[in-house]
Amino acid sequence: EVWAWGSGPLGGGSSGSSGGDRGGYASGVTKSMAAVSTAWNGVSASPRKLPFGVNISSVSSGPAHAIAVSINGEAFTWGNGADGRLGHGDDHNRATPTKLELTGGGCVFNASCGERHTMIVVDESGRGVGYVPPSGSDEAKEHKGVRTGTLMSFGSNKGGQLGTGDIVNRMSPSVVTCSAWRRGAMVTEVSCGMHHTLALAVVGNSHPVKRRVYAWGWGEHGRLGVGHEEMQLSPTEVALMSHRNVLSVKAGEQHSLAMTENGDVYSWGSNRFGQLGVSLDGDTLPSNPLPQKVVMEGGELAEFIDTGSRHSSVVTKSGRVLLWGWGEEGQLGNMAERNSDAPSIVDVPDVIGEAGKVGKVVGIGLGLSHTVILVENVKKVSAEYLQEEVKVVEKVKEEVVQRRDLAKEAEAERRQKQKDFAKKMMEQAKQAEIEFEAKEARALQQQKALAQRRKSEASTLAKFEERKAGMKKKEEVVVKKPVQVVLEKREEEEHVEEPVMVLEEMKSNDSDSMTTTSRESIETSDDSRKENIILARPKSPNNVQFAQKFKYDQIYYHPDQPVEKCFVANAARRAMMRSISRKKAEGKKRFEKRMLDKKKAKMG
């Protein structure tokens, strides 16, 4: 039987074999619940039985349509028919379950709904869902009891999720071809996500049978597990899972899960809400394009798995339920409304601690923002036991209220810490702003001082240039005056550069040959000597006597140095030149005095 409730076409999820956009439920549940209203766009506040007339084995749903599979292998679809997702050859809506007609016949034993597409696995032999190959038959020997069939798809193909090699929508079931599984003859299970699809297929005749994972469709966030984000229009093997025997795959909105024969769980795709259950050095990964093992608390092994839109679940072999991912609506069952990036155990009352008393977890279903756990009753209970259970339930309710209060207190404390942290950050930002403004004020003051200094330097430089121009004009006037040059020419010997050399040569040749003119020239007073000084620098001074080697007051100026420094350098230069001139004059006087003393001594 199938019961439905809620609003819209689904009202919150279904029990079936796969995840889909709003999630699916564990397969193998004979009595399933599908959150589908009796009218595809109606509202039902309480569960209502859907009119099938046959026993239903499994149900799967998408956001706006659903499919149910009977124990005889018949498929029924209803809901929104846009893009041909109902598989009846048109895009009409169906308010009640309508049988799906297969042109080639056969029995549907596995089905899954995505957001806008549907996938089914068909056994062309026409045997029902519960068919098991006879012991010792060739089929049993070949597949070791693993049922396989042909994969067919219909609905929207915008992201290549139908696996037909193109992006053309299909209004009726179409066979998915793949060379690896010989036109789908070896497919065992299929699961639909929002815009991608996962499938398990048996390849070859290996013993024991190994199932391989195939993915196709939209590859954004690495949801296909093939190491990149490119679209795949046909089934592509997930290479990292090829050496593991995978028993089940589930596709969420933008992520994927796989469970191996050893009870290990692998995840890949988007991890925006922590739905992969993996992290790197304590940091949540935004996405993971390759399968990565999910570490479960206490080393638990998975019995079966399921995915919702943005959260994931595992039911372990010990009966524990683990949930992780998006939890802002309380769908993780951990008494909090926040996300979790690591699997956390859900405290299911009277299931884990006393599993033999009430029952064990046999199914779990995840929707967009809710979770449903199915518990099996293992024995009939008496009225006294029910009364005890009522007391236990009341006690559990009290504990739940207490935990909720504790959770609220913890949440209030967390929010207060956030407020304190935000306040501290605001204060730091304000202080940083004050420091920045002070720094800007200092920089502005420095700029003003620099501008004033440059203005002063420009004024000083202008005065400097003015002084230089005046000195140049003065020199031009001085050059125009007649210049008296004292020359001394001798035919026997070469001209000398200094008067000192002339006197030495005169001494060596003939001491008595000094003429009256030369003696008068030597005894000439300083006043008469100044009149004979050359006022302009000659081009060839070898035969010219002059008292000052540096006549001009040379000006030093460097464009990269401040004007004040140039003035200091000029003053030092002038002082040095005056000192040199003074020392030369004093030395020359001393020399001339010694020479005169010697001459007088010889003449006396």
C-alpha cells in the first residue's frame, strides 16, 4: 500500500530506491510511504491511501513527480508531466498514478526520480521484482543472484542526465547505451540527482560479482566523481571506485554517496553544507571531485545509505543512525538547527538501547528539509507494555524538552559570543580608522612642509642664479680692461713656467750678469706687482708670470642637493682657495728674501 500526505505533488519526500532532489528512501521496504497528494497539485493534511489496486514494492519521488513499482514489475507515474518526466509520450500532468507502458515489454525492478527526469531498470524477461534465479541455473551461476537489466530514461535532458549522448528531452522511455555494459544489459541499480545520474553495473563474468559505479550528466562541483566538472552525455566510470565492490549508490542534489561491500561509505561532489562528511585538517572542503572515504564514529560499518537534497545518512549494522550536512531546519535530529560536516549519531528512543523490545531501523528517508526513520516491530506487544511505553514516551518527551532548553541556552551563549566578537571587531576597526586618519593627517602635514621647503629652495636658487649672472657680467667688464703681461725671453734657453726657475738659472750661469732691470723687477714692491697681475686666464700660461692660479670665484651647485648645502660647499671652497693663495704668496716672499740676502752677501 502507498499512503500520501502534504502539499503539492509530494509534500515532503518518499520511500524508494534513490535520493533525487528531495531525496529517496531505502529500497526493499514492502510497505512504503510516499509524500504525494491524491491530486498532483492538491493538499492533504493526513495520510491517504492511493488507489493502485496492486501491491507496491518501492516508491521514488522528485520535487514534482513520483514513480511506484509493483511487485509484478509494473511502473506507475504521476505528478507534473513537464519535459516528459512521466514517460507517457506527452508533457501532461497526471493527478493519479498512471501505468507506464513499455514498448518492448519487460519488468521494472528498480526506479528513481530526479528533479525533472526519471530512470528505470527493466528486466526484459518480464519476471517480477521478487524474482530470484533458480539455484544451479546458468543465470544464477553467471550473476551470483545479482539481478541485472536494461537501463531506460525519460524526461529533461538539459544537463545530459539521461545518458543518451545528447541533450534532447525524451517523452517516453529510451534505452541508455554504453559499450561497457552492452546496451544496459548488466545494470543493477540507478539513482537520480538534480541534474546527474548514478548507476551500478556488473562488468564481465568475474566471481565474485563486482559492481562498478557509472556517472553522467552535469558535472558542476565534481558531483560525477571523475576528477573534473565537465558535462558527461553518456555513462562514464568512476575510476577510483573500480577496485571496490559497490553495493549501493545514492545521488543528492549536487553530491553523491556510495557504499561498498565492506561497509565503507564514499562521498564526492558539493560540500557547501558539509553533506560529504569529509574535511581537510579540520577545514570543510567546498567541494571534492573525487571519491573520499567518510570516517564514521567508532569505526561503524554501513548497512544502507541515503541522501537528501543537501544532507546524508547512514544506518549502521549495529542499528545506529548517522546524519550530517544541512541542518538549519532540524533535519539532522541533533537538537540543533545548524549544519554538521561530520557524521553524528542520532539518539533514536528505544531503538538502539532496547532494539529487541520495539524493533530495529529498517529504512531511512531524506527529503529537502526533513528526515524519516522506519522502525520494524519484531513482535506483538501487550496492553501493559503499551502503558509502559506511554510512560517511557512521556519521560523521553521531558528529556527532549530539557535537551531543547539546553540547546537553546547553548545557542544563546553562542550568539552572545558572536555579538561580543562582533563588538570587539567593531572597536578594533574604529581604532584602526582613528589611527589611519592620524596617519593621513601626518602625511598631509609632511606634504605641506615639503612644499614649503621646495618653495624656499626655488627662491634661494633664483637668488643664486641672479648672483651668478651678476658675477658673469662683472667679469665681462673686467676683461675689457688692458692687460699688462710680463714676459721674459731668452734666446739661449727654453722659457720657464715660474719666475723661481728663471732666478735659479740666472744664478747657475753667471751671478754677476744680473741686469739692473731684473734686479728692479725682483725688488718691486707688492703694490707694483699687483698691477702686473693677469686679470684673465690665458690659454697658454707657460711663458706668463701670474700670482694667482685661480682668479675666479668658482660657484658650486648640484641639482640633487639642497641649496644650503651648496652654499656651505662654496664657502669651504673659497676658504681653501684663499689659504692656498696665502701660503703661495708667503712662500714666494720667503724665497725672494733668501735670494736677495745671498746676493747681498756675495756683493758685500
